[in-house]
Amino acid sequence: MKTKNLVLMALLVGIGAALYVVIPGFNGGMKPDFMLTMMLIGILLFPRPKEVFLLAIATGVISGLFSTFPGGFVPNIIDKIVTAFIIYAAVALLKKAAHKLPVSTILVGVGTIVSGSVFLSTAIFLIGAKVPFTLLFLTVVLPATAMNIIAFIIIYPIIVNLVKRSNFITAITKA
């Protein structure tokens, strides 16, 4: 891993953390996970197993620390790791097509739904709560998916342009 790529990944995680803290919660304090959006952008930029694992662990721990969901630390780490490698597999299968905005936007939507589903399932299982999965999925995960897609559509082209103007070696500059 190159230091400059680590710095860019750290910046993405930092931006995600800042957005996560600033955005107000809804439906009892639940928040959309912009850390996930930044992790998915990082995976699109650096689709290699080491980088994917590092992004998943970093975003999982930070999301867990800021989680407003009771007992949400461990489920955040688990959902980020599972989601990161599912999206990594999709990016690897799609190759260059994964970096086009419509395809990458779909990947972010799918990634958010996978992440939300894994998070809720894990949290409900670990806590043993009698919380209705479907209700939380409809009222939290689907709105978070829409917000993450909108944030991605705004942020991704900006990051791609910055990366192309710099000397970062990413999957986008190779394509």
C-alpha cells in the first residue's frame, strides 16, 4: 500500500465520520451511515483486498463508536466487513463498468441495503431484542439508501475529478 493512497482512504473515512456526526437522526435517533458511502467510494478507488479490509475495519469501528443504536458497535463492524467484500466482489466482476456513475450508484444502493440488513439482523440477534426487522428496514434502511445514493451522486464525481488531477494511482486512473 502506498502512503498517499492510505492518506486518501483516511480522508474518505474522516469525511464520512464528519458527515455521520453532523447529520441529524430520524425515527428515534437513527442516522444514515455516510461512513458506508465513503467506504464504498474507497472500494471503487482501491479495489484490492488489503485496502478493502482496511476500509471495512476503519469505517466499522468509527461507525460503531458513533452509533446511536443500542449495542450497535459490534454489528457495525460485522456489517462493514460483509458489505465491503460483497461490493469488492461485485466491483471485481464488473471491472471497468463498476466505475461508471450509473453502475457505481447501483452498487452503493445495493451496498447500503446489504449493510442495513446485516446490521439489523446482527443487532437484533446479539441484543435479543424483539424489534420488528421489517419496520426498521422500511423506516431506516430504505431512507438511508436514498440519502446515501444522493450523497454518492454529489460526492463521487468530485472525488474522481480530484483523483484524476492528482498523482494517485487508483482503479479510476488506470481505467
